[in-house]
Amino acid sequence: MVFKYAIIIGFIIDCILGDPQNPLHPIRLLGHINNIGIKIYDKLNIKKYKVQFIYGIFMNIAIISLVFLLFTFFVNIFYRLNFYLGVIFESVMSYFIIAPKCLYKESMKIYKELKNNNIKNARVYLSYIVGRDTENLEEEKIIKATVETISENLSDGVIAPLIFLAIGGVPLGMVYKAINTLDSMVGYKNEKFIYFGKFSARLDDVVNFIPARISAIFMIISSFIAKLNFKNAIKIYIRDKYNHLSPNSAHTEAVCAGALEIQLGGTSTYKGKIVEKKTIGDNIRKANIEDILLANKLMYISTIIFIIILLFNFLIW
């Protein structure tokens, strides 16, 4: 049974409490399950690229099926025991699945350190939320990396989970998080994962295709509400929405760059390796620490707009 208002309750809980640092957090448990699959892969020591790819497909199907069946079972059990227990369970799980407060809190740690001119701590906090090397980044690049993360994660950390929750309740919401977590763990183009993780990366691209574009639309609306440069947001979105190695990531980044009148993207270093990337937006002005606040503002306004639309839809149907 899908109790749609549990999504709204979950969002409210997140706004109040934020993401709990708990070893029993279901998303962390997903990470542990993924690690089992990775350890088995390591032990098998597969040499043939085709077999590596097939194992990656098998691992995805196995984990996604397990997650869907497990959470379908738990949802049904709780509702059979008591209707309100079912509502509580779905509300709590929805709270674990969406993470706007977590995104806000982590970015604000960076903001506060930069505000206190403590660039070393800012680099450390940034390293917790990005994959690039942060040890030698100067203030402006730290700010840009933080803004990029906030804007990109509006889609896969907030809007996409909400969409999957609205369509299929907690089981489908958890399936989305399983796909997202798999991609974050194995979807790399390095020697170990390029074939093994290829299916995970492609599947993540597929499930985020529509949410990324919906998120961009809401962020454009948010830039107007926030009295930022929404005309430039539209212009940069149309021009730069594919200026990324991922087919989805640049959509919200382009809107944010345009609204804030700054340039994002560009060359970065990952594990000592220089990765050439296209820039997103025009360098109309230099990025400053207040852009972190503005990016969070866009993220929250976009989320609230989407929640209101969901609530309206639930009331009608």
C-alpha cells in the first residue's frame, strides 16, 4: 500500500532533523550490500572484459530485486499489523530516502569555514561531498565545487527520489537509491570498474534522465522567485546543459551558473589525474561565499515547489 502523504511527512521530518548519522541508516546498509558484491567480484578475479560487464549486470539485477522485494515485504507487514504503523514506517523511510537538509548542512560547513578564513578545513569538508582532489583548491574553486554539488544533487538527492516515491512508494524509492548508490560506488572509468561498473553508470543515467530535466525547470522558476537572473539561467541552460561527461549533471548546474552569473565546471583533478571538462556558464563575475547560500536557496525553493505540486496532485487524486 502506498500512503502518499508519508512522503510529505518524511520531507517535514528531514527539514527538522536532517539526515541521521546512524550505522543502521538504510542507505548505508545498501552500501554494505554493494560492498559484498564488489568483494565477490574481487575474489573471482575476472579477466575477460565481457564477463566483467555481465557480472556487473547480474549484480545490479540481484541487488535491485532484493531491495524491491525486501521493502515491499516490510511495507505490507507494517500495514497488516496496523495502518498507522505502516504510515510511520513509510514516513521514516521517505525521510531516509530524500536528503535536502543533509545537502544544506554539509555545504554550510564549508561556508562557515570559508567565512572564518579557514581554507584547510573547508577543503576537508568539501572532500566529503565531492570526488575531485581538494587539497590544493583555492577559495573560489572550493565555492564553485560546492555550488556544483548543491545544484547537481537537487536532482539525484531530492527531486528524483521524490518522483520515485510518488510513483511507487518506499519500495521504488529504495530501488532508486540502490541504483544511485551502485553508480556512486562502481560507476567509474578506471581500470577496475570501466566494464564491471558500466551497466550501473548507464542505468543511473537512464533513471535520472527525466528527473534532471524536471529539476532544471523548477530551478529556473526558483531563480525568478529568488529574484536572481532567471533570463540568464534560461540562456545558459539552453546553451550549456550538455557540457558535462554525464548526460544529466549539467542541467541543474547550467541553470544555477546562469542564475548566479558565474562559471562552473572546467578542468579538475581526480586521484592525481587531470580530467578535462567543459565550462558551464559565463564568467560574468567572480564566485564568492554568498553563492553557496544562493545555491541552497535555489535548491530549497525548487524542492518546496515540487512538494506543493505533489501535495496538490495527491489531493486531486
